[in-house]
Amino acid sequence: MEAVTETMVRLPALVPPPTDLPPRAAALRGEVRAFLAQERAAGAWAPRADVWLSGWDERFTRELGSRGWLGMTIPVEYGGHGASPLDRYVVTEELLAAGAPVAAHWVADRQIGPTLMRFGTEAQRQRFLPGIAKGEVYFGIGMSEPDAGSDLAAVRTRAVQVSGGWELTGTKVWTSGAHHAHAFFALARSAPRDEQNRHAGLSQFIVELDSPGVQIRPIPLLTGAHHFNEVVFDGVFVPDDMVLGEIGAGWRQVTSELAFERSGPERFLSTFPLLTALVGELLANGSTPHRELGGLVSRLWTLRRMSLAVAGSLESGEAPELAAAVVKDLGTRYENEVIDVARLLVATPPDPGAEGGYARLLADAVLHAPGFTLRGGTNEVLRGIVARGLGLR
């Protein structure tokens, strides 16, 4: 028993210590809400579920950039605003809660900017960061592959060194927004695979998506909507100055990047517009409070506290991959449960053809639900990460 207790005491914390938002957050939140109310009153957009994937609106993104709400954590010398991850957290959760169209800038603002600050060269920062902060430069993510799934160590895209750079051959899949984006970070194998160390020999490259040899093939949803893409490299040349970080350090860099991708409020707020619409439907129908609804609200608050703790850790310069995996696993399962409760408590069927309202929000959520627990790593992969982090495998 003493040995078991000692082992338990030594286990790492799954989530960093709690973090509270600074006092200035209230004023910033008020500004964002006022802006969003103004946009809604003007009929600029209607709330949608899963907007950080499907809500591509470059006008809206540029408007956010002009207000200083993009590139918030990027230093001023690179066109950013030198704010903290907690300031950015306030803005992003308000945008997601409102169901605003944020897909155009989401990847670039969430993880490309911070990753360039951590691993990019001075020239790369000068080239891309000011445009990201203005809402004029858009990025995708080039990690997943057809035969690798969430096992990034199994990627087959090859990077072969040639005169002046590298030549990439292979395929990336599920690349959101690649048909609009200017560039993406591509993870490729730059050295032969070592079965004793599968994470070695991987590197990251900044690939401009209008480069010769790049083919972007749409992967439409059942409704015909186009968000996902397959990106094929046929001997694509990437100059040496577009190598991200160090050759061979791709795995370390990617896992650091995934801390930004997995821990944010988008991992439990994709269906928040549906949740608020559900409350409205129940009130309109004169329904009494439901235990299921109370459970969703209480869990939402817990997930938010966990996600905020990770944001606080990021502000301290840490890269809490383990905690991010926990938030992503619990958050995306929660998003699916919002849909289940909505369908249980209200008889209105989903209607993708509706102009707006509850039926349209439900349809959006149902359509996108299969991807919640896949993108950013499947739940099974995330639980494996947690198990390894706890020393259990």
C-alpha cells in the first residue's frame, strides 16, 4: 500500500494550477461583445455551430485584425500587440460563443504565430507574422495523412535534400481551408524511418500552397459544403529558408504546437451556439429545467476552468502537452453530448436548408460531429499520450 501511495504522489498533475483572468479582461470582453452585437444587428452573419472550421469570412477576419484582436500575443515589432494568452482567450471564447465566422484566421492566429515565434527564423517572422495580425495571411495544417491517421510518427511524405532546399513528395489529408490558405506547415520524413525511434527523422517545412507541384483536391461534406481538402505534393521544392526550426526536430516541434491546438475553448465551444439556442427553445416552450441541461452547464464551466489553466501555463512559457490532451479528450466528447441532449429535449429535426435558428444550428452540429473527436488527435491517441505522461505505459 505504501508503494502504491508513493507512486500516486509522484504522478504529474493532469492540469496546471487554476488561473484567473486579470481585471482588465472584463473591459476587453465588453468591447468584443459590443462589436459582435453590432455585427449581428447589421445582419453581417448568423450564428453557426463549429465556426472555427466552417465559418470562412475574410471581411470579418480583417475587421478583427483592424481592431487588434488577431496576433494578440505576437510581439509589436512583428505587427502584433504583445498581449498575453489570457487576453487572447477572452476574445476567442467570445467569438466562439457567438458563433462568429472565424475560420479564415483560426489556424494562423492559434498556432502558426506562436510556433513561428518559438521556432521560426527572423526572416520567416518578418514575412508572415504582420499579415497574420492584420487578418490577411491564412494558414492550414499539414500533419494528417491517408495511411497515418492520428499516428503522426507514421507519416510517409518524404523530404529529400536537393540543391538549395528540399523536395517534398506525398499526401496530406483533412487540411481545413487549404483551398483558401496561403501556406501551411508540413510534417515530412527527412530521414529513413527508425523502428527503434519512430519519432526521429521528422522535419517541418513551410509550404506555400501556390507552389508548382502542389495539388489541392476538395473533400466535400454530404451537403456539398467544402472545408476539407487533400493536398498532394509532387516533387514540391521548398527552399532552405522555409525549413521550420531544425531538420530532424519535427516531432518535438509538432508536439509543442499541438498544445496550442488541443487546449483552447474551441474544444468545447463548437456546439455552444446550439446549447444557447436549446435553452431558448425550452424557455419558449415553457419547459421546466432539465437535469441533462444542468449537467451540460456544470461540465462546461469545469472544462473552461481546465482550458484557462492551460492558457495560464502557456503564458508562463510552458508547453503543457499532457494537459492539452486531457482538455481535448474531455471537451470534444462533451460537444457530442450537447447534440445528444438537444435531440432528446426538443423534437425539432435538423434542417441544413434553414436560413438560421435552432434547426440550422442543430443540422450544422450533427454534420460536423464526426470530426469533433478526430481532428487534433483521436480520443484513443490522446488517452495514450496521457497514459505515457503518467508513466502507465
